[in-house]
Amino acid sequence: MLYIDHGKGGAAEVMNLAEGPVPQAQAGEVVIEVNYAGVNRPDVLQRSGSYPPPPGASPVLGLEVAGRVHAVAPDVKQWKVGDLVCALTPGGGYAEYCAVPAAHCLPVPKGLSSQDAAALPENFYTVWTNVFDRGRLKAGETFLVHGGSSGIGLTAIQLAKAFGATVYTTVGNAEKAAFCRDIGADAAINYREQDFVAEVAQLTGNKGVDLILDMVGGPYIEKNLKSLALEGRLVQIAFLQGSKVALDVLPLMIKRLTFTGSTLRPRTVAQKAAIAQALQQQVWPLLESGKVKPVIHATFPLKDAKLAHELMESSKHIGKIMLEVKR
């Protein structure tokens, strides 16, 4: 099969098409013939050498795919050869074939294409487990998500609105702000021109928001604590501006805040399977009804993975960046 090799890591230029063996389905796995793969920031970090895959995972980039089941392990009963699925992968998505745990596969939602479906797993798994499980977002609460025009941000905006929250977001320009409002955000704050702490205070009558989902870190951490309401929760899922900060944690005590976070990739097969089950029950009907939708900014052929990563690193995109592997 063809796959993207990134060698020992480095800039986007290190990625090239290579040829290797088709993976075999181990116990509990299926092998998917990949139509499309999603591009995510963890892929960029892994390519650069700062995010090694967990033990036993494929060294090939790619954390989400959609395509047809090519092979199944003898102990797998829920899928058969030819089924159209999307899946969260432990790695290996930038390839013509990818082995994944069968329990991490989901049916392609009715009415969605294989390309649409490949844009779902990484973002929807991440948002569901962090916003609704860990963050405990409920109807009637207020929610702030940073980076609203990213795949994670647009997913969080739509799901939070669908489940009855008031949603605010931060973005880097007017175009992104308008897009986020159009897709459901109640307010979009341009962080280049506005202080989001002051804007949140004004929007909430100085109460603050109930939940914040942040992937920025750095100076945002202390600002997030200031922007939370009494009993508010801050969920951290990445640190684009660093994780080591001098921090006044007094608000944690005064406002009885919760500061937590998580990563998705190292979780157990069973933990990810539980997220998949929740998504199929709670979110797939929203996708099939059109109330929630993936947003795809650009799609590149597999051989042009370099261009996809350069676009990701530019942060000029709105929504998902995809790789077309096979039609």
C-alpha cells in the first residue's frame, strides 16, 4: 500500500509517499480501505517530533479515517467486509489501509459522504468527552470555546448549542467571527482586537461562564480562571502557547473552580469504545437530521500531505483539512 512517511520528523517537507505492507487485523480489529483521512494538530506535532505515538500504535500519521471494511479479525462480530465506516485510529490514517479497533468504528451517518464522515471522529470524540463528560455542560449553561473556527471549535459550538447552552467563542479575524456566529455561536470575540475577559464579563453581566474549553494555554490560563463563574469548569486539551506559567490560583478557591484536562490518544480501547457508543446514541441522530454538520475547508490528495500540514500550521483555515486517499 501507499502511505505517508515522515522519516525521523521535522518540517512539512519531510513527508513523502512510500510503499509498505498492508496491516493485518489483530484480535478485536478491522482493516479499513481508506477513502479519506482527517488532518489534525496532533499529526503536525507528531511529524515535528514532539508527540510520539503511544506504545504499539502505528508510527504512520493519521488519527481518523473513513472507508470500507477490508478485513475483520475472527473475533469481530459487529462489522463485516464491505461496511462503510468512519473510525478513530491509534495512528496509521495517512495510508491506503489502516488497522483500527472495531469498537472505535462508527457507521457513516445517513446523508453524509465518506469525506464528511472522515472529518468526524477526532473532533467529535474529543468534544464529547471533554465538554459533556469531563466538563459536564448542561442545558441553560454558558460555554466559551477558544479557537472557534478550528475543527474542534466548530464541533463544540454546534454540539453545545444543540444541547441547549449559550455559546461564546474567540477567533482571530472578522471572517472567522461571522462564520462562527452563522453556525450557532451567540457571540464571537476577536482576540486580536478585544480582551476576551472583558467581553465575557460584559456578555454575562460580570457573572462569568460555566465552562471553558481551551487549547491555547500560556497566558490564557489565568484569563480563563478570571472568566469563569462560581463553580465554573476549565477543561484544557492542548497548550499551543505553552503549559508552564506563573499562575495566581486564588480564584480556584474563591470561586470553587475546577481546572481539569485530558488527552484522547493514550486512553484505553474500552474508554474510547464508550465514547463511540455515546456518540452513536446522542450525536449521530443530530448529524443525520442536519442539525449538526462537519465543516470542511480544504481537501488534498494523499501525496500532497505537505500542503495540508502547511495550511494547518498557518491557521488560515475554517474547519477541517482532509486528505483524499481513494475515491
